Amino acid sequence: MVSSRRDQLERTLAYLISLAAILLTLFPIVWLLSVSLKTQRDAFAMPPKLIFEPIGDHFLGLLERPGFVEAFMNSVNVTALGVFFAISIAIFASYGIHRFRFRGKKLFGVWLLLAYMLPEFLFIIPMFVLYQRIGWYDTDFGLALVYQVHSLPFAVWLIRSFFKEVPRDLDDAARIDGCNHIRTLRHVYIPMAAPGIAATAILTAIWIWNELTIALSLTFRETQTITVAVASFRGYTSINWGQMAAASIVAILPMLVFAIFAQKYIVKGLTLGSLKG
Amino acid sequence: MPAAARNRVVYFLIAPAVLILAVTSLYPAVFSFALSFFNWNWGVQFDFIGLRNYVDLFRSAEFWQVLYQTFLFAVLATALELVLGVALAVVVDRLKFGQSIIRTLLLTPLMVSGIIVALMSKIVLDPMLGIVNYVLISLGMAPSPFFGTTATAMSTVIMVDAWWQTAFVFIIVLAGLQSLPQEPLEAARVDGADGFQTLFRVKLPMLRTVLFTILIFRTIDTLKVFDIIFGTTGGGPQIATEVMQTLAYRKAFSFLQMSEAMTVMVIFSVIVLAISLVYLRLEERLEED
């Protein structure tokens, strides 16, 4: 058949295009990894060296760079705290929106959306002033709290769409069994939507881990995050490519490992949010 | 959806969220708006100056250039990411084997922080020592100064953003394509439509709400661009890639012109929120159709 031959041709072409896209996607990351393992001379060599003797100096050097290890640990703390705030608060709010009619419901929905859309510097400067005054500037707690302006609407929006998937019958059955709202939420909605909640938590964690703009302005010495530490390599005067690349790899790695193990959840979170929002 | 009940309990459920939103969004919005009528540079000077900050901004050529550049970046980056993402989704949707591993690999840029994307692109796109120019020269093409000149810097940051965020469009459109009901596609095939016609006349129109949602998110996100530009050009050369958020950063933290920075952000927020609300309306209408 003519059409099947054309099909075959189209499919081959589809594979070629996909392969090209993968190459373009992965090449910069692979190159970054290679630079992190090269000596300065190898990194600057022209023509570029594809085969080289890898060195671990840049990674070891990071251990001695003041504040780098601390920044990594700070990011772990801030991410954990931020995810905890977002998920625990969003579960209740999502249940409220899903299960009840109330005055100001529409307004609350619009507020969530607009808060999510606000440009960072609108709230960074006022939060900076407030935090300086009450002593929350440069603290994990303060940073994790500011992140909620973005993470909370995102989590409410996603968790709510997962709650919508919970069969009505289960909710009814829980009521008939005499469950109050907290028990229904705990024994029906949370277990049923657990994969969705996990997806939300993962996406929130990725966002917080990778965030720079807010962390740059609201942290100083104590709670510098990993992205701020990586950003400190920017600037044309110090072209320390090796260590800059090593720091970037260290910052990427946790999320990459995360992505490999939690890929199913990530795709679920990203797609359900927009397909059924 | 369960028959929504009226109950006081709901206010306890949403109270923590309302409280946090009040502190992180309502207070800053009111504070910024109020401060935009003062003249405050971190010091003791704190005078009410009415609309002076606004008048000064509207009179400065720099402000209009930065506003224009912000939109230029947003429109071009969003358009590029939408076209590439949809095309890639259509292509990957056709694959029979290895689709899931290909999808995973194509998703990686979304795991990478914007600042790392920026530093990474500075390494590969370095005019003298970068691998990309080396490849271009080897292929007999002209090397590019990339971030180095006012003529090329903007298109380079747009390209970098596309490398980073096309995956977002791709993954959602792919899931959308795969969740389409089969009957309309069958009907189109029976009517003798070829692949292209089915795509443009049936599949993409069926995905219009999804595409629209993606359009909203990418537009707002690109308007708010910061790390990509901060990490590569820092707004330069001169102010060729300066955008609203880098301008606010520079005014607030380099020049300590707090009120001016807040005035910039108040104007910009009004623009962003207006666009969000218009989109929201249009989306409601799309869903009604």
C-alpha cells in the first residue's frame, strides 16, 4: 500500500526529529558536566577537547568554598519547609473550595490566581522592609513563607483538581458513617488523592529548589540558597568555569535524580493541572 | 462535583491560606502602591511627592525602552516555545517505541534552575571559547557574538529561554493529544483527511482550551523574566536586554531608589494583572463554546 510506505517514511522522520531534539536538549548539560571535570587548560582548549583526563578538583574545591555546603543544606531546609507549608495549608483550602459554597469563593479563586501571577519584585521590596523590621530577614522560615505567594496558589489549584477526581460515592459513604469533615478529608480525600498530592509536592519542591529571584533579595549570609551560591559565580571578571560548572552540577543533580524516580508524578502534576484545571 | 454545602466550617479551612496570602500578596501590593507616592531611598528622607515618580518614569526614554523590550522578549519567546513545543509533541506522539524514555529526556530542562541555564549558556555560547561558535565555524558558518552585542543579545536570551521552557509546552500538549477522544479522529479519516488536515482542523482545535492555558502561563512567565537575563547579560550590553524585573532590581539594590523601583513594579503589576484578567475572561468564553 502506498499510504503505509508514506507512514513508514513519516515515522522515520519523526524519530530523526526526536533524536535531534534530544541532542539539542542534553548537549549543554553534558557539556557543562565535561567542563566541571576539566582542567582550566582543557576547558579553554581550541579545538574543544572531547577526550580528556577528568579531574575532581573543582568538586573538591567547592567543599572549601566558604558557604557552599551551607547553601546546599539551606536549600534542603527551605525546600522542606516551603513544601510542608504549601501542602498542609493547600489541602484544607482545596477541600474547602471543592466541598463548599461560600461567600467570596469566586473572589478567593481570583485572588489565588493574581497572587500567583504577581511579579516578584512587587512583593520582594515590601517583604524586605518588613523582614528587616521583625527579624525574619535572612531566615529559612521567612524565605519559605514568602515562597507561599507562588507555591500556595499552585498547590491549591492542583490538589483541588485531584480532589475533583475522588468519586462522589465515597464522600457520601463517609458522611453516612458519621464522619465529620476532618475525618472525611483524612480517610477519603487524602488517601484517594495521595498520588496527586505527591505530584504537587514534587513540583513545588522543584520550583523552590530552583528559585533565585526571591532568595537573592531576602537572604544574606545565614540562609543563602544553592541558586544564590551558584549565581555568585556570575560576572565576567572571574572566569572560573570549572568551579562554576561543578557548582551547577551539584545544584542540578538532586532535581535530576528526583525527576528520574518521580517522572510519572511530575508528568501527572504538570498535565492534570492544565488539562482539567 | 458533590453538592456544595453551606457551612461555617469552610472559613476555618481557608483561613490559613487567606492569612498567608494577605501577608505575602495583599500587604506588599498596598505597601508598594503607597510608597510609590513618596521619595524614599532607604534613608531618613521620606517625603510625599504625589505622582512625581510616575511622571518621571513616563518621561524617561529608558522606561519605555525597557517596557518595549519586556514585551518583545515575552511575545517572541512565548511564540517560539509554543511553535516548537506543539511541533515536538506532534512528532513524539507519532512514535511507537521509546516514547516514554524520549519524553523523560526532553523533560530535563524543566528540572534545571534558570540561573544554571544562564551560566551554562554563557559557557557554551562564549564568543571566543564557546563550543557553539567552534561548531559554527567548523561548518563554515559565521560565528556570533551572542550575548556580546546589542544587536544579538536579545535574540540570544530568547533562544536560551526557549531551550529551557519549550519542554513545558511539549509535555502538556503531548498529554493533551493522547487524551483526545477517538471518534472525531476516525470520522476525519473516513472523510479522507490526511495527517496535516486532521492535526490543524480537528486535533488542535479540540485542544484550544489547553493551548490557551499554556499561552497564558508562558506569556505571564516570560513577562516576569529575571534569572535568565540576570545570569547572562545582566540587562546589557548597555540596556539592550534590560526588562522590567531587572530594572526594578537595579533601581532597588544597586541605586537604592526604593520608591522608584516600587513605582516600576506597580505599573508593571497593573499590566500583568490586566493581561491575566483579560485572558481569564477569554478562557471562560472558550470553555462555554
